[in-house]
Amino acid sequence: MPVRGRGRSELHDRRAETVSEQQRARLLEIRTFISYPVFTAEGRFFGTLCGASKEQIEIQQEILELMRECARLIGQRLRRDAPASTPAP
């Protein structure tokens, strides 16, 4: 599964996941997953921009670049005083 991390794309080895993550992916029938980190303008980690598919697909380089740019733009738009995370409802 392609995964985005620390400024580079890499393949995510599903064997390295915990059993619960594998079970969740299996229940949701996720075959392809991609995630890009979102950082605030100050460089603080805020969250991730993710995509998932039930089909196993090869993600084209232009899609990787588009997602990276979207994650960057989202980070720029975050208010300086936005919390790093919000509690679940």
C-alpha cells in the first residue's frame, strides 16, 4: 500500500501493522491507502489527509503530487491558534 511519510513516498508493508489494524482494513475491505501529513504554517503536525480504496490500484505520481499540495495548502489555511488535535465527540 502506498503511504506518504516525512517528505517521501514509500510502500507500506502490511505485515508490519498490528493485528487490529489489519482486521480493520479487512473489515472495511481496504486494498489501497495513502496518507500525507498536514503541518501548520508554523511546522506543527496537525493531522493527515488520507485516501482509501477497496480496489488495489497503482497511484500515479501526479496524484501523489496533488495530494501533497492539498495537504500543504490545508496546513497553510489553519489558524495559528488551532489546537493540534480535537477530542472525538
